[in-house]
Amino acid sequence: MSEQWKRGLRKVWKLKSGVYAQNSFGVTAEESDVWLTFHVDVPGWDERGGKQRGYFEWYSDESDNDWYASGMLSFTDGELTDFDGVYSLSSHIIKVLHEHGFDVEEMARVCAPTLHKELFGGEEE
């Protein structure tokens, strides 16, 4: 794993994607081809504890629906160990974290099996 993650990450980007809202009863709303704006911010690493906390949010200003999600990201020595705020972390966020040197293998396996296969090989579950 590269040491790039120690510098932290601040990134904003837009992309077109399908989006859905989900709770413990299943999918409650869905829309395709929505322009979404993503924000991810993870401060640099503090070697005194090896912990980093960051946040994410994504939203659409161009949809008839008010699509919005935000939450917390927790890291230990560069590995994404937890998130909060959404049912499942977006594969787009996981991919950007991976591109910036964070260890996301376990979260990709759990939250984004297709991305996990793309990034790490192996079979989808």
C-alpha cells in the first residue's frame, strides 16, 4: 500500500449515476442517470494514534428528487474500517479512496462486490 493516504484527501467531483434510497425494508425510491456531486474530505494522518476520521457527502441539484447522503469515514493506519450515515457506502467513494492509497479492500468486498472484483480480482460474492 502506498503512503499517499498519509497526506489525506480532499476531492470534489461530478458524475452521472443511478441512485436509490434504501432502508431495512428495501429500496424506497430509485432514479437513473442523475448528475451527482461528491465531496470526500479526510485530514492527514496523525501518527500518534494511527487514526483518521473524514466525511463524505453526495447530492444532486439537477433532479426532481432531493437526493442527498452524508456520513463519517473512519480509518486506522490507512485502512477504511468503518462508515456511518448510509446503508452502504457508494462504490464511487470507495474507488476514489483506493486511488488515493487508502486500503479499502474489505469495504469494497462488503459494499461494492463488482468494484472489489475490478480492483482486487477474485470472484464476486
